[in-house]
Amino acid sequence: MSSITSGLKGRAELGVALLLGAVGVIVFLDASRLVITYSQTDPVGPKTLPYLVSGLLMICAVFLAIDVLRGGKGEAEAGEDIDLAHPADWKTLLPLVAAFVANILLIDWAGWVISGTVLFWGSAWALGSRHYIRDPLLAIGLSVASFYGFYLGLGIHLPAGLLKGIL
């Protein structure tokens, strides 16, 4: 067993290849369970794109695994200006995660406009903006604009929540 682990030492990218392959299989299985009726106006059908994405994911997984097994290694970005020796900035990361979690918890009950406002304003605050009048106004504007953009532009109904009947 130790010869297997010593042979795989430094090849953590194989986990990424495994993950890509697993996602490819999941997408394929999910697409194969689509129940559709074909029409003359849409000869390609809605299964084509998921099958294409699934195939590309699995091909990438195979090529990545082959590259890693041949000794290829992922290299850090040379142009990045991040010092990896420094620890994570928890004062930024935790409020940002809290904004996303609040959005997840509020979206069904309060609706997109309110949860989106919390998300946009919380993200701006977590990333360092301290304009206490401008930021909430921009957050409200972004959430209302995205609500109507999805509703009118794409035909996707985001939850209105507490503002049902007003929006």
C-alpha cells in the first residue's frame, strides 16, 4: 500500500481529474433522464448541450489524468500579486460568506429583491466599501434591476417574497 501512496505523492491533480470525470458522468446521467417531445421546429433538442458538456468534461478529465501521470504539474500563476505565505484575510472572508449565506436563507421567504440587496450591500461592505448611503442605494438598484431583468428579459420568475403584489 505504501508503494501506491508513494507513487501518487505530489499528484493531487488526479483528484481534480476524478472530480471532472464524476461531474461529467452526473451531467450525462441527468441529461439521459430528460423526458422531452421532439418537434419539427427544434430538431436538435434540449439533450444536445448537456451531452456535449458531459463529453467535454470527461475528455478533459482523461487528458488531465494522463498529463499528471506523465509528471505534469500545475504551476502557480506568475502574474498573480498574491503572497501565498500570508494567511487568509478572515476579516474579509467571513462577512462575505455571511452575505452569501444570508442571501440563501432569505431568498425564499423575503424574496430576491430583499435578499439580493443584502447580498450586494454585504459584499460591498465586506470588500471594504464604506459609503453608507451610496452602497445600500446601489444594492437596491442592482437587485431590482436584476429582478426585472430576469422577469422581463429572460422570462424567469425570481421569488418576490414579502414584496409580492408590489413588484
